[in-house]
Amino acid sequence: MDRYEKSAAFIMKRGDAAIAERKRRKAVILRSTAALTFGTAAALVVCISLNVMKTPRKPAPASSGIITETGTSAAAPSTAAVTTSVRTSTASTASTVTTQTTAAAAFTQEPSSAPKTTIPATSPATSEQTPETTTIISQGGINMKKISAFIAALTATGMLSPSFTYADASPDVHRVLFTQNEMNMFREYEEGDYSSDINGDGEFDICDVFELRLYGKRFMYCFDKYGHDQSKYAELSEQYSREAADRILRCYGSEGAFRFMPVSSGGTDPHDTTGATILARYYLFKNDSYPSDSEIFSALESRSFISSVDKTDIESFAEYIGKLRENIVYSDTYDDKRTYTDDELEAFARFDSGEVSADVNGDGIEDFFDGYDVLVYHVMKNDRGQSADENEFFSSEKWAQIEANGDVTLDGIVDDKDYRMLNSYFCRNTLTPSVTLDEMKEHLEKCIKEKEPTAERTEKALLAHIAESVTVIKGDPNIDGRVSIADSVAILQHIGNRDRFGLSEQGLVNADVDGIVGVTANDARVIQSWDAGA
Amino acid sequence: MDNGASSYLRFLNGENDAFTELIRQYKNGLVLFINTFACDIHIAEEAADETFLKLYVRRPRYNGACSFKTWLYTIGKNTALNYLKKRSRQSSRPLEDYYYISDETDIESDYIKGEQNIILHQALGALGKDYSQVLYLIYFEGLTAAEAARIMGRTSRQVSDLIYRAKKALRAELERRGFNGQI
């Protein structure tokens, strides 16, 4: 056994133990739940049985007049109902009566050890029959009040039993329903592309949700006040250092810039696009429940925050979490009949009639992947500015196919709204798509282009590259190894839109050619003149 | 589908041998990567084991949006950071948490061969964590800048700048150590 096999064996042994423990806890919970359910059902049966049981009647002289019962052997079954309804007050069968032995044959009830109901006949006594009286003796009335007390006692006993002392918090058991959009975001948090550790303490907890929500509120305040120009967001920059802001912004993806996030289904504000609610839902996903108010106050008090925080911020946050708590949808309460908007219904009608094809990617099948491919197309084109040739996923033909057929909302652009519309259409009445993970992976494998082989990287290559990196090619800001008009354009683009076309550090060094420190349009002019002169 | 992805898929389908293959293929690299910020090879090994343990127990889904190595290293980085944090809080741990694998092979010394490489790696170790991390991912794991960016939680542009600065810093460090051998 080599060291890798030893290591694998050890890890698998630890893993098996962890899995077994998890299963054991689940089994205990299930047994306890079953026991309680059975116990409650048994208690109910006992109560009902006690209610209908009669005490045996003493034989009495015909004229004893102890009890009057006008019954005949021909008593119809319907009279049983009459008696029953007369006898009962709050429970339909919660009364006891004595058994009339002489009428045993007259009743339609089958002879059994079960308590029998003595029923006075509605028809008057005939001349052949002697009216008999029967003493109705109550053997202890059972009513709903006693049943409720019994069940409460049973439940209390069950709760105190050792098997109920903990609940399985296995993250595999999700009773809460999440949308596919949310699950996609959770995957991004799990795999690290989107950071959930807002405050940078190495952990994800409710404090991170608090920080993001507070940042989101302040950002939206500035956005409403100043618009898109974030350089004017003085109130925000006063509160957050550059480092703190950078860390928060990583929750919006590896690009590290604020972006309006998808609206979460579990949110209270249909316009909350700051990502705070999705992060809160991620907390719910990880922990199976939101913290209580006292837990929130306990977690946030005496914490150091990345901006100034006062008591009203914490109280407001507790109220916000409380509303999220109220909006949780569980699988056993989910209403299958989701309400669709008029736009959705119109779009569905277009799909159903064939006026618009839902097979956007042209693979011959209308399924979730049509929506997924529209989403990827939207990200590649609208977010990253890629073209058919530059994108990493689709061939040019497929790109063109999606571009031509993806605008299912008929608003003139293929974007995430089209993805959501297709998703709604395919996922009608459910919150998750009906494809398996393997199907998803197989589909992605077909889509992803083959990557170009990377050059061999070794110590030798690193040493060689170190030598190269020192070489500065003046006039080559785009670092393509030559000086051309493209370098002039690159400088002007850098000046005009640094966020999107910013030069790298080496590019900035290469671009500064006019003898004046700093990259300006004059450097672009100089390079242009070089190109013209050459 | 690359080898790692196919091995992981086979593992998810119930083949435990495939899990061993994953460890054989990726453990060394993962340990060395974690070592760039853990700065202790033994802790890096433990953190790498925690990463594989997480894969074994939780079986997270791999959707192929990036290479398997990138995906694994991202999980490894997050797991290692949590592990380092937990470890810093614990003053004592049960004996069962420790295990000893015969060190007939030493990952570090095996990897570093030749005096020139030794000096290079010593210089790398003297750099800041971000610098050593990015150079390790690009030059020793063969990842692209985009993949390294994904693991490090940065943009591709940031990683490009980081590579540039890291190489400059490494050159300066090598010169400081008097390394003048055929750069």
C-alpha cells in the first residue's frame, strides 16, 4: 500500500464514520417521530373506544321502569343514528350506553366485543312487543377537552424523552424550497467565485449577512441620490475603507464590482437586488433556519463592524430577518398553482401554440438547457462583451442560433429575462428544473470548447520569464510584442474607460513614452506618430 | 472530460478506487498550493486531507464550468482557510485526529530537485503569500490566469498584474540571494 492508498484509506474511514453518524441521527429522529405519531393515534383510538363502551345492564323486571326505551326488534339502522346524535354533545361517539340484550338480534350491528349502541326505535311499539326500558348509564364522559389534555401530555412526554433532545441538522435534509436561481448562487458561494465572507473573519455567519445588507442599503441610497457615477458616493466612501469595500464587492463575483443581483424568491422586497436577501437565503440553506431575534442581538453585540453601526441598524436587521422567516416556503406547504404574470402567460401561450419556439439552442428538444444556454450567452455577450469567436462556450453556429432565437420575451434583446421566462415555462409549478446533474454536466461538456494546451510551466520557464518581464517595450501598452496603432487605441481606451479597458501594470510602464510621468492622450499621440513615421 | 473529472464522476457513482486515484493525482499539488499560504507543510497536508474528506462525505457537485483542478483547488483553499482558523483556536485535539503516514517520501524535497531549483523555491518562499501563490498556480500547476483568478478570488486583470509584480519581486529576491546562474 503506497502512501496515497494509505491516505485514501484513512480519509475514507473517517468519512464513513461521519456518514454513519449522520444516518444514525436521522434514524433516531425518524423513530421518535414515528413513535410519537403512533402514540398519538393510539391515544385517540383508546379515547374513542372508551367513549363508546357501555357498562353491563342489570336484569330488571319488565315494569321496573328504570329506563324507558321504545325499541323493537325491527329497529331500523337509522334509529342508531338518531340515538347517537342525541347522546353526544361534543363528540360524535363520546358517550356510553348500556347494551340491551333482548335487542341484540334486532340491531343491524354485528355481534362483537365492541361496545354496542342501544337505539330506541322511532316506530311506536306494536301489540306484539312490549316496550322495554333500558337504563342508560354514563361510564365517564369523554370530551374534547380531555382528549386535548391527553394528547398534550403524550406530546410533552415525547418531547422529554432522550430521543428528542437534538434535531438532525444535516444539510442534506432540506425541507425549505429554494429556487433554481438561488441554488445557482449558492453554488457560486460554495465554489468560491462569489465570496460569502463579507467581514473577512474566515467564516460565514449571520454577521456577514448583516454587513452586506447594511452596505446594500447605503449603496442604494447613494445610487438613488447620485445615479450610476459611483465616484460621487461620498457617504459610502466615508463609511467603508478601500479594503473593506473590495472585500464586500467580491460577494458580487470575481470581478469585484457592484452588480444588481437576481431577486430572491424568499425576500420581502421584490426590488431587493443588492444580494443581501440571497445571502440570507444562503444562510438559511446552510443552517436550516434563520436565527431568532435574541440570537441576532447576541451575535452582533460587541462585534467589531467594518463601518459605523448603531442600535437602529441592528434592530432593523432583526426585523428584516423576522420577515424573511415568515416568508419561508416549505415543501409540504408549497402551492402547486403558482400565480403567473400576464407576460408569462402570454409567453407560455406563444410557446404552446408554436408561434415562438422554446428550442432556442436548436438541439431539437425543448428543455431546461435552452434557458441555460440563453443565460450563458447573456453573460458572455452582455456582461463580458465577448463575441461569437471570443466566447468560451459556444461554436459560432450555436452562438448565432441562440442570438436569432433567444429573444422569447420579444423585447429586442437576448438577456436574462429570456432565461427566466424559459425557466418559468419549463419549471411550471415547481421550483427546481427537472434535469439531473449528470444531464447538466454532459450538456456542458458538449458546449465547452476545447481549451488550448498551456505551455509547459516549470522552474525553468519561470526563470526564463523573469528575465523577459524586465524587458520594457516602450510604446507597447497592449503587450503584444510590437508597437502599432493598436497601442495608441489601447491608451485612449484606458483613459476613457479604465474599468473595462484598463492597462496592466506592465502596460502602463510601456505606455508612458512622452517623457512626462503618467499615461495621457499625449502618449497615444506619440505612439501614433511613431506608427505613422514607420 | 479531464481525468480528474472522470475519476470524480466514477467516485460519485460508487467506485472508491476512483477516490484513491484523485488523491494520487492531486494531493501533492494541493498540498504545495496550500503550503503557499499555510507556510507549514504538515499543516498543509492536514488541510489537504480535510479537503478530500469534504469531497468524500459531502460529495459536492462538479458542473464542469471550470477545470476539475480549478474547482478542487478552490474548495481546497476555502477548506484550508477554515481549517487554519479552527486550528488556531484549538489548544488540544484528540489523539484520533492525528495520524502518521510513513515519510519515506517527502513531498517538498521530492519536488525540489537541483540546487538551482532549491534556490528558486527558497526565494519563492520569501515572497508575500499572494505572490508565491500566483506563481505556483501559473508555473507549477499550469493553470491559466483565469483559473488562478477563480481560485484566488480575484479578477483576471488583478492576477495578470499580480504575476507581473510577483516576477519582479522574485527577480529582486534572487538577485539579493546572489543568484546569478543563467537566468
